[in-house]
Amino acid sequence: MYLAARWCTLVGMNSREGWQLGHRPTLDGVRGVAILLVLFGHGFQNYKVGPAAAAGVTLFFVLSGYLITGILLDRPSLRTFYARRLTRLAPPLFVMVLVVLIVGGISWTHAIGALTWTQNYTEYHIDTWPFGVTWSLGVEEQFYLLWPLFLLAVPRRHLSRSLVILFAALMAWRMWRAFGGDLIQSYTSVECAGTAMVAGAYVRARSVQLSAGAGSMGIYVLVCLIGATCAIGSVAWLALPIFATVPCAMLVASHESLSRWLARPWLVWCGITSYSMYLWHDTLPSLFDAETLPWGVAVGALVGVVAYYAVERPVMRWRSRSHRVEVRVRPGVGELGGVVRGPRHIDSTGLKDVRSAGPVPVKAE
């Protein structure tokens, strides 16, 4: 009966019932840190700093788990959830794939993994060059498909404990595969890479808010791990996410405390444009064998910025106009646990008391 009730709530057809995190510049700042790590690691890969990119991807995963769990905990319509994920991620990806196929004169079969969000598995069976970087998108999409089912099956009162158990089990499996010789799969498979998303989910489910000191400690540990992995060399970077997950979770959990740094305009801008930059920074330079050169990654990232303004931002604006979301907060409980006195909405400026107003557009994630 419990599962039936939860399912009916989740698949409700009222697309106006949903939940959004109000736009927080500090979270864009975290994205900015992640994309800069990725660009630095890939652009200077010949200088043995590639592990920085692995740390950046891990930070992206933790942040995704944090945000998606926040959305799902207020039980939106699954139809709305999946539609918003698709319209958020698909258009920039499809445009990138089309342009790269045309410019490179490549067969469409190379893009099968990218277009089906299965790159993290198909790249071991067919030639998917130059779309290797889209493996992480496959991990995220597969997580989005599975995570609502997990939250559906677990009662809210047992969620935190269940997340701890799940994290421990997945991390044990990941370590067994990594140190058992299957480093690649321990890095790219959703059941292994998903440990970072589960960590982010725990931070959101528990509303963990760490101090600036704790967040700084997380950054320090992350930098030390990157340095140590660079010094070890070889394929040690594939195991870096195992140790980087907790420091990345500490950074996400302290994003408000570190607002003085994370909310800086240039870093927020990097975070806002990070998805398009990530899509283009490696694929386009790969056509000219420049994906490991600073200038190649820089050009790819700049093309990504152009793609953000030409494709991603117009699509997000259209989506915001098309999907006006009404946010319903339980009386007495605010978004971050604070006390409120009635129904509120969340928009791009945060929580606003709009008892007498209708639904307001919400900034796209």
C-alpha cells in the first residue's frame, strides 16, 4: 500500500506540481570550480595534471546528486521531471553531435553512445571517437532513470540510513573493481561513478550545512589528492574519485558558507556556461588532435560559450515560459528547514511569499 501511494503521488499528471531549488549563485560557483578543474586537467594533460579533470567530474556528480534529490524529495510528477531533464540536456548535446559529425565527416554510428546516453558502456564495444567525453552524461542520465525508483521504494524516515548503506555498498563494489584490475569500469559505470551522486543525495536529504572551515578543509584535501595522484602517475587517476568523493561532498555542503568566494561573478558565469563548455571542450579539438593541448581545449571551451548563448540559453528561456512551476512547501517547514507561515513559491531570487499571487516562472537548472 505504501509503495502504491508513493507511486500515485510521483506519477500524478498535474505538471504544475513540482519542486525547484531557488537559483543559488553559490551552486553555480561550485559548477564553475568543477568545469575549471576539467578544462585544466584536459588542457594540460601532457603536463601530467590529468587527475584534475577526474576531480572536476566527481564534483559535478556530487552536485547532480544534491540537486536531483532536492527536486525529487518533494514528489513532483515523474512525467514533468523526466521532461525537464530531457529538455535541459538534449538540445545542446544534439546540436554539438550534429556539428561535430558534419565538420569531421564522421559516420553517425560514432555518435550512438552519445545520443543514447550509453557512452560509458558502448565505448568499449564500438568506435565512438570523438565523443568519449559524453560518458559522464551517460552516467547522469542513467542515474536520473534509477534514482526516482529508489526514493519511491524507501520511506522518508529511513532515507538517511538507507543512503549511508547504499553509499557504503557501492563504494565497496567500486573499490573491489578498481583494485581488482577493472579500473576503467570502476571509473565510468553508473553503479561505481554513482557513489558521488549518492554522497550528494545524502547532503541534500540531511540538509547538511558545513562551515567555511570544513569546506576549506575539503578543498585542501581535494588539492592534495590531485597532487598526489599526479605524482604517482600511470593510471592512478582512475582511482582518484574513490578518495575525492567525500571532499567534494564537503565542498557542496559548505557552498553557502563559502559564498564570499563561490558567488564571485566570474566563477558563477563559468558555472552557468559549464554544460556547453563541457560538451565542446574535448569533442571539437579531438577532430584536430588538439584535445590534450591548452589552445585546443581553450578554443573548444570558447565554442561551448558561443553554443550556450546560441542554443542552451534560448532553450532554457523557452522552457521557463512553457513550464510555469508552482512550488508547494509544507506548512511550517521552509526549503532549508526554516519555519514559514504559509505556502510559498521559489523563483530565481529565492523564497518569496506570494500567497495572493499565481505561479511564477522558475529559473531553469
